[in-house]
Amino acid sequence: MCAHQPQCPVTGSPAAHVVAARPEQGWSLLCDGTVVFDDTGELLPDGRMVQPRRVTAAGPAVAA
């Protein structure tokens, strides 16, 4: 998706970096094609969705 060297990491890699951001809309596009939303949800390049992982006051992150 981008031309940086070395090549873009595989989808889901923590090494992917932001290539476009729309904070007013609540999303960022990563170099591996993943769209990350401010609520921690993700839309992967193949169309799969990762549910948001919200942190509660009671403890660890939980899926909504």
C-alpha cells in the first residue's frame, strides 16, 4: 500500500505506521491497509472486522 523500505509489515503487525489520519472522524489508515478507529475497533484489508476493546473501570479490556 505504501512505498517505504523495507516493505510494509503484514496485516496486524504492530510495526505498521499511520499513512492517513482523520481524527475529526475518529479513524486512521495504516500502511498495511488496516483502518483503526478511535474506539480501538479495526477494519482489516480483507473486510474482516475486529471488535473494539474497551477498558472498564473494573479491570482489563473487554469486547463490546
